[in-house]
Amino acid sequence: MNVRYAATSLALALFAATASAQELPDSLNLVVNGGFEKLDGKVKRLGYIEEVNGWKSPTNKKADIFTETVSGSPISVPSNERGFQSALNGQNYAGVLWWSYMNKEPRTYLQTKLKQRLKKDQKYCVRYFTTLSDLSKYGADQHGVYLSKMLVKKDDESNLTYSAQVPTLKTKMYDDMFTWQGVCGVYEAKGDEEYLLLGNFAASEKTNTVKVKRPKGETRVQANNAYYFIDDVAVFPIKLMSECKCEQLDKAATEFIFGRKTASLATAKPAQAADNTVIYFKRFNNGIDVSMTDEMSELAAALKADPAIRIRLVGHTDAIEADRVRMRPDLTDLDKERAETVKQALVEAGIDAARITTAGLKHESPADAGDDEVALAKNRRVEVELEQ
């Protein structure tokens, strides 16, 4: 289908909100190997966190490292002993036992020495991303980071009971098994902090939990614990509190939708009107926006005017949506879902479902090869093709 776009007027906000943990320059991040990508040795089994450059566990119960460099293993990525999860960025991520029922399993922690001592009175953004493992029966709160002036080393498997400084409030429940969620906060340094510890430092009775359902398709038994994957740990200096953001990256720039100025298709022949129709979408959305009401009405009218017309609805995504699939598996079939949404709307408008087929091409057939926001908005679409 060849679509000629007319001049378009769009009001677009700055896309600065897309700055994320994985895009933070390494020169600004005071955490060594915050994405767990550099390995010093061969990772063979669970508990091998100390084979990761710059990372250790402060107790005798070691945290885990999961990696794409091995396959069919309990420590593989994306499928492993704890569930299914792609890395937020790169090939690897860590795993920590946050809480267990009646404290039957020892918790695990992550520890690293910062590249340099924090500067007195300087504000820092402390941030990491986490997602609950599929085989956890519980989600938990008390997510946080403790910044220490000295290395912590315990020669046993006991829980650590430090007062985590970041974030200030630790009551948020992290029970999402499908997306990476940010945990962050602003910390004003005392000037003697050199080490970062990550884990649950609260007493068991102060750790709130919630039961979670096993993901659809997962047949393995859930464990009576809360186990979290961790990726992209960062500490970096800031001037303004607003510079420290930990919202899910995918909330950025979702409200923009492409609009084109064209003559009404109401006077065109039904087949031509249908063939010229394109429905555009907001980023990460499969619902039809109210701004597409006229296009949908004219498409339905064309199909009603000529019952012989059969169409194929082809859904597309933009490059950013395609890239986010590794963070959000729920976006995997966004292209097809958009096509199905348009089909359902037409069926509800009185069009026989047998006249409509659907397909998805993901981001493989862009309407505009550019990488600016207008070009990307053009690519989030469902195109109508006439079936022969």
C-alpha cells in the first residue's frame, strides 16, 4: 500500500524523559560494572556473583548471576531456575533472595566498592532496576540501598539489619513479574561513603508481602519466597532532585499520535477509501485513540457500502517499541494486537468478521525510516490492504 503523507502539524514535547539507567554514560556512574556485564571467571552455577567484576556478597550466602553466555542451565538468560526474564540491558543480571516464609531461607545481598568516595554534601541519585522472578510466590517491599564507609563482611548467613538510606520510603510493593521497575532516591553524602549494599535490611516482621499468581504458561512450582532479578545499578551526582527518575522507562512519550491532513474519503469509491485508510497509535498502546474516530467511521462506511470488499489489517510498531520488548514481554505482539483492535471495532460497527484478516510486521516495514518523533509516530499504525 502506497500512502502519500500530506503536511502534518504536531505539538511534540521534548523526549528527554527517555534518558534511562542503561543510557547513563559509564563516566558518570560511580558503580563499577553496574549492569553485571563484565565477568572475571566462568559462571557455572547459582551463587557465582563473585565471578562478576566489581561485585561480591557480604555474607556467606552468595547472590546469583544469570547470563546469556550459557544455555540450558539454571543460570541461563532468559529462561532459568527462577523463571523467564530478559536482561534490561546487555546479557546479564543478578538475582537476590529478598524474603522467605518464616525466614526459612537466608537472604542474599549485593555489595560493590564505588569508583570513588562520595563527596560531602553532594546530592547523588541512587538507582537500580528490579523485577520479581516468576517462581516467587510472594512480592515484597523494603527495597533499598545502604551506603557504607567500610566493606561489610559477615562470616555466616545471617540477615543484615542496616538502615537503608535510599529510597526514603520503602513501603512500595514490588510484585511485577513482567517489567523492570526502577527503585531510586536522592542521597546527600556525608563524605565517607565508599561501598554500596543492595538488599532487604528490614526485619522479617517489618517486611510486607503479597501473594502473587504464577504467570500463565509456567508449570513449575512457586517457592515460598520473594526473589528478585537486579540490573543497571547506578550512583551519579545531580544538582536537582528532579534529575533522579526511576519511573518505568516506557511511560515516556506515550501520548503522541501521528495525524495527517487529507481530504475526506467520504466521496471516494468504497474500495479506494478503504485502501487509503491508516490508523495511528500512541506509543506502547493498542487502543484506538479518539483522534482516529473519523478514519474508523469512514472505513466502516466504505465496507458497508460495498459488501464485496475484503480487507487485510496489518499492524506495525516503531523502533522504540521493538527495542522495549526485552524489558516488557507484554509488547511482543503489539503489532498484531493493534490490527485485532481495529478488526474488533469494525465488527462491532456491523462488519462481518469473515471479511477481515489480520497480520503483524512489527517494525520491519517502517512508513518512515527516520528516527525523529514524527517519523516514529508514522510507524505506529495499522494499514488497510485490499484482499484480492
